[in-house]
Amino acid sequence: MSFRLATRIGLVAASVASAATFATSAKTAKLIHLLSWASYFGTSVWISFFQGIIAFKTIPRHMFGRLQSKMFPVYFAFQTGTLALSLAAALKENPPDSLSDAFARPDLRLLAGSLAVALANLIWFEPWTTSLMWKRHAIERELGTGHEVGILKPLDPVKANDPRLVAISKKFGMLHGISVSLNLLALCCTGAHAAMHLV
């Protein structure tokens, strides 16, 4: 097991443990639930709709990729931790009578689904996407491109249509698209959770 994965798993375990330890009453659990949900939701909105777009339109593409490669592991770990904490606090706040009762509650299913999506991004999609990005950057450096700001591919059609670049860009785009879609799905699920549970 890599240090990176161990750190991520430790973060989740610490979040769940802290919820169980500090949520001694329903009132405290509700506060933890609200604060952890709000931390997740606010961070997700900022990263998804502001930080990435501003950075993409401001700095060269390879620099943007390096920035995102440092931001996203922390972002997905933070998502996983805050969602685990929120779910644990929601369970403590309004304990179900059984496991089947927990699965029957839509508010808990929405949080649990969001947590599963965050874990998938943390453990699989972010590392795969970043690995492909580094390979793509190597090809682009050979072609003398990657310095563009605010555009996805080289302006030179010869470079843009290089078979190696086209193939790796297609794979990268697919994985990146899945990761982004999952992230937005989790954001929608947590918004629905808030509408059902926190209001």
C-alpha cells in the first residue's frame, strides 16, 4: 500500500472516529453534521466552478496541470473526510433502528452515495487521470507545446493531430470526464441531502 493511499484511508478513519467520539448528543451531532456538510459543499462549489476555471484561463496549461495534480488529491481526501464525518454525524443525530432502516432513508443514501463517489475519485480516477496527464505532458514537450493559456490543445494543427497526442488526449478526456461527472453528481446528491435533511 502506498503512502498516499494509506494517508487517504487514515483521513477517512479519523473522520469516522471523530464523529463517533465527539457526537455525544443529538444536538452536537447535528452541529457536526451541518459543519462537515457545509465544509464539503462550499469547497466543492469553489473548486468545481471557480478555482479550476480561473486557473485554466490564467496560467499555461502544463503549469495548470501541475497545480491541479497537487490540489486534487487533497481536495478528494477533504471531500472523503468531510462526507464520512457528515454521514457518521447524521447517523448519530437520528439513529436508524437497523441497517435496513438506514438504507431506506433517502438522506443517508444520498450522503453515502456521495461518499462512494468521493472515494472513487480519491482512490482511482484522480491517480489514473494524473498519470495520463504526465504522459500527455511528455508528448507535448516533445512537440514543443503545452505553454498555451486557456485552450485544451495546440494551435498548430500538425501538433494537435499528432497520433500519440490524439490517442492519449482521448483517454485523458474520458477519465477526466468521468471524474468531473462523478464530482458533479456528488455535489447534486449532497444538495438534495441538504434539502431533505438539514432544512
